[in-house]
Amino acid sequence: MIKPVLKNLHISFVQKPIDINNFVIGVDVNISTEDDEGADIFYCRVMTPQKLNEILLEDGVVSGRGIFVVHEQDMESNLKLVEQKINKFLKACARETWEEVALAINYYLDWEYYDPSCGVADFYKSTRKLELCSTCNGSGFLPKVE
């Protein structure tokens, strides 16, 4: 059984938000296995209730996947809560193969190798010697038979 491990969070901004009560930031979530030096990247957004409300007023809707709504008074505390939440759901994402693990995590976060139109991206499949699906229906992939 392959168990995913959170390696680190990387905030995708140069400056800290000016207003701790009104921000949205992009976060790269690096996840792999305990003994793997590399990591796959999963994406999420961290925002405050005030920013969520602003987005709702402007757009009328917000998709809930990959979004963490926080309200602590400092960024360190906010990110700690996000880290704890991610670690909690990673425990439920253990599977037999890394691809199955990543697809389970993709339910919560946006996996860098996931293509909504056909499931796992062809680039990932080709680098892992997995069969490319010509009639992809999002159900996954097959090991390449040699």
C-alpha cells in the first residue's frame, strides 16, 4: 500500500497579503511517498471569508474543490491549519499504485498531471510508460504491455 506524504507547501506569491482578513493566495502542495526525493505538485487556493464573499459578489459562484477558507490573524497559523487538513485527508488516500493515490488526492486538490478532458495527462502517461488512451473517458489508464 502506497501512503502519500506532504513534503511542503509553496506559496505562489512574492509579497505577503497586505490585509490578513482579505486575501487569496495560490499554494503549490508537494506530495510524494516518504522515501521519494521528488514530489508531484497539487494546487489549491487559500482565502479568507471576506475574499470569498467578494468573489461571490463578482462572479456569482465559486467552485469548492482545492479551496481552503481560513480566518486566523497571521499567515503562519492559516498555513498550519491548511497543512493539518491536507495531512488528515492524505491518510485516506493510500492506494496500491501512485497513480491511484494521486487520483484520490485529486478529489481534494488539483493534480498537475490531471487533464479534466481525459483523466491523467498524456505527458504523465508517456513518461511512466502507461498506455495512452485514444478514446479517453476519464476512467484512467492501463500499464503498457511490452
